[in-house]
Amino acid sequence: MNGSIALPDEFSDSLKHAVKVVNSASFLRVVSHYDADGLAAAAVIVGALSRAKKQFHLTISKSLDKEVLESLAKEGNEAILFLDMGSGQIDGLETLKAKVAALDHHKPIRKSKKIVQVNPHFFGLDGMTEACASTVSFLLAVMMDPCNWELSPIAIAGMIGDRQHMGGMKSVNQQILDYAREKGFIEVQRGLNLKGTTIADAIADSADPYFVGLSGRKDNVMAFLESMRLNPDHPMGSLDDVHRRKLTSMLSLRLMGQGCRPETVEELVTDVHWIPSMNITAFDLADLLNACGRMNYEGLGIAMCMGDKEALARASELRREYNGKILTRLTEIEAGGVIHKSHIQYFEAPDPSLAGAQCGLAMQYILDQSKPTLALSKVKGSVKVSSRGTKYLVSKGLDFSAALKKAAEKFGGIGGGHAVAAGATIDEGKEDEFLAAVDEIVGLQLR
Ligand SMILES: [Mn+2]
């Protein structure tokens, strides 16, 4: 592959099989996930298919459930690509008549003779930290045509969207980043991990990182900056070294003071991946994609990745709106809106589309670091459960995927995902028993 990426043989072989699936049809059905990684993966594949002059029909989905599979079966497609999903629904995929490739990084259930599964887990790689759906989709794209290296910034945004850059890019992701830099598709420099035009806005609008007492509270931010003799209206992009260091150390102290894990504090100053072709950072692009997905404007996210300037401006507005919604609930959680059990903590998230994000941010920045966090949303007679731990808790034995699966199945629901973040759906009314079961399982895991 341009001699630039070294992959385990089996990995390359499965990519070759996926290329065959693509080449077997002139029309491709593509289904991807609605988060930043899924949207970036979809944008990469759309770019590659367009270059290859293939027709396609893309659907972005929140989950790959029975309904989605049934409607796909009815379409009578020749070839289908699943991105950022599929490995957990291998039985369902096998019922489809089409040639199917699943480019996924979620824990696979089993291998399949019928389905091409390109999943890092099969090749000795960690799908949580070393390769995501954007990574795998990008590898397919450059195997189809090395010109697709120009799509590398989108793939890198996807990696960042799935937080695979935490503690530095690793493995295949690192190789992609290195070569993208060499080719000038990405420039890397150190900087503050904040978005926004002025210092005051960057802090007040920041949900990630969430600054307790400052995020969502512009007045407090003004007072905080004035106490440090920093001009609140100073443009973020042109902070000189002295001021950047001053601001960095004050904000780091705050994060430490609110009990964040050291790796979270370290993330405040980070490698900033600049995308010259889009005049934006990869972190920013990931964040915009995330907002597009959560606000049900997936097409806008894809258009933005394809270089549409208007889409980029519209996505920025969406993000402001989305961040406002996230911050409102987070400030409430900060003010005590969380319930503790022995080993877990949980809160209600009225808007299910924001629950996962709020759960992750609350876990990382606001709540008790020793207790994995769940967020519950009521949707039409059922309860959607989101959950987030930390890498530290996972290293101590937390496996939310197993815990939610076991607890949900006990009460007729379904659950699964990653060790650090998983989801479940249960019937309304079963919450208390479900939470008690999760509390018990997590307690045993962390013992
Ligand atoms: Mn993903």
C-alpha cells in the first residue's frame, strides 16, 4: 500500500477481500454509524467510491437493528458495506443475500465464512485504541487507489472523534498520521485543546473539556480571566507563548481541582492536527461531525468533509446549538443531579441523542472518578441506557459491555458495546432492578 503502511498479512488479506466486494458491483449500498467516527468513515468511503466512479446509496443509522436489516434485505442489493457496525450482528448480516463487507472495530462475536469482516480485533490490534472504523475504511480507500491519501485528514478526524488519539496516536493510526504529515495533508503543532474565537468563548462554550464553574457560565469566565489579567476578547488563535502558558496552567489546575484523571488534564495541551486544505483542525472537524450526527444532520457532515464551505458554516452553527444543549444538562449534573449506588452512579438524560455525550463528559470531568457512570433516557415505553467508564477503571476490571449485556438480558433487554462505553435498551419500569444488577456486576468486576 504505497509502501507506507505496514499491516499484518491477515489484515491486508481481509482488506483485499473487501476491495473485491467493492469491485464486484457497480452500485454499492453503504450503511454507517452516526457518530464522528462513523461519519468520517462514510465520508472516506464516499470519496473513494466517487473516485472509482461507483454509484452508491449511503444510509447513516443510529444502530444496526432488525428493522434496518429487514429493509436492506428487501432492497435486493448486490453488495453492501457496513461501516463502524456489523461485527456485533454477524448472524443478521449472514441472512443478507448480497456480498457483504463489515469494516468495524467493535468487538466481533465470531468469524464468518460468508461475511468479509475487516476488524482490527482479528489481527492482534486493539479496536479501542489502535484502529477505528475510519482507520479501516481509509485503508480500504488507499488500497483501492493511492490517490485517496488526500482523504487521510478525514480519517484522522474520525480517529480523534473516537478518542483514539488519547495519549498519542498508536499503531496503524500512527502510521497513517506520519505518512499524511509527510505528504503535507496534515500539520501537527502543540496547542491548547479548545475551540472558539475568543478566549472567553473558548472556555465558556467548552463542553470537552468541561471546566466546573466556568463551562456554560460566561460571567464566571469573565471574572476568572480578569483575575488573571487576561483579556477575555483576545483571539484564541493568536495567544502568545507567555499567555498560552499562563492560561494552560490555570486551566490545568482547575481540572485537577475538580478531580479529573491526570491523562484528562494532560489532554488540555495536545498535538493539534491542522488540515490545511480545510483551514480547520482535525479535532474541530471531529467535533463538528459529532454535532452533525447528534442533531440528525448527517448529510451535512458528509458534505462538509467533501469540502463544501457552506456546509462547514452551517455545521458550526449546529455545534453552537448542540453544545448549548449539552452544557445545560451538565451544569445541572454539576449542581448535584446524580444518584449514587455502591459501585456506579447514574443520572437521567431527557434527550436520548445527548445522553452518551453527557454521560462521557460527566464521567470525565464532573463526577466521582471511582464509579462508572450511566445515563438513562426514556423513549416510547423503553429506557435507553448509555454508560461510560475511564481507561483507569477498565484497567481495574470494568467491562461495561459484559455488564450491560448480562444485566439487560436478565430483564428481557439487550446490551453491549465496549468495555469503557456500552449501551443497553430495557423496558420502562425495569430500571431499578436493572441498575441494581449492573451495580452488582460492576462491583464484582472492580473488586
Ligand atoms: Mn467507531
